[in-house]
Amino acid sequence: MMNEEVLNIIRKEAEAVMNIPVSDNYERAVELITEYVHKKNGKLITSGMGKAGQVAMNIATTFSSTGTPAFFLHPSEAQHGDLGIVCPNDIMMLVSNSGRTRELVELVELTRGLHGQMRFIVITGNAGSELAREATVCLLTGEPDEVCTLGLTPTTSTTVMNVIGDILVVSVMKRINFGYSDYAKRHHGGYLGSKSRRQCGHEL
């Protein structure tokens, strides 16, 4: 019985991933990140609240470890001075399932008050939301149903958001030709660090 429940959850989450809407917006998002971070020497700043905020933080750390400088900016802390981390050549990525997260809507307004030409990549399940309308590029999740028994707890939605983040990370890695030697310079310890250093020899 338990095994059937486990397989059912896996099946539903796998279906949600396979139903992520694919569009030219992925190409546009990769181009924006490459242009602003790797050509204009800006940085990628991600933000989100709650579980979506944890996804945004994970996206930032994964980008940073693969050659694209990125930071997580907590939207509430941004209202108490941390907005100062944002510079004109940066690009922002906002993660919100509803697309209506008050703190993120306010963050857009505050950021534009500081840097009026700021570009925003938005990951959301709501194409008609406030954040989607403010987006330079909007990446939709497909608005999957949560596998949570109440249909409330962010579960399937965060799985899909993480996959979208992975798509962007891997696509940018390919665009900037990020290799083993680049990886090794950023990973000095642990198994991944030693593995990347061993692989460096195969690139020579």
C-alpha cells in the first residue's frame, strides 16, 4: 500500500515536470543572464518568499558554483537596506507560484525606484499575475496541482521551479563554455572538487 502511494506521488511530480511549458522565453532568459552578468559584469540576484524563496536561494548558489555570480536577496530585508546590493547592470530573478507575493511586488517597485531599467525574469504559475506583467521574461510552471494531501503545501510547484532553475543553469553553462577547470577553481574541497580537478587533466 505504501509503495503504491510513493509511486503515485513520483508519477504526479514527474508528469508535472514533463508538462512545464516550453517556449522561446528560455532562450531570452539565457540571453539576458549572459548579457548582463557575463558581458556587462553585473550579477544575477534572485528573490522569493517562503518555500519559493528557498528555491530562489538554491538557484543562486547553483549559478554561483557554475561561473555565474549570483546572490539571494530576501525581499523583506531588501526593505531595510539590503536593496543596496542591486546595481544598474544586474538582472533579477523572482520566484513566486502565485505571482502575487506582496513582498516581491513591492520589491519590483522599490528596485525600479533605484534602477529604473532593471530587467526581471519571473518564474511563476500564474501568467496573469502582477509579477508576470512586470516581467521582462516570464517562465511558467504549468501551475501543477500540489501532491500535498491538502493541495496547499508547496510540493509539486517547488519541484517544477527547481527544474526550471536547473534548465537555466545548464543552458548558461553551455553558453559560456564552463568546463572542468572552471569548476575546479570554484570547488576546492570535497568530492566534487577532487573529481573536477582529476577531470582537468583530461581537458589538456
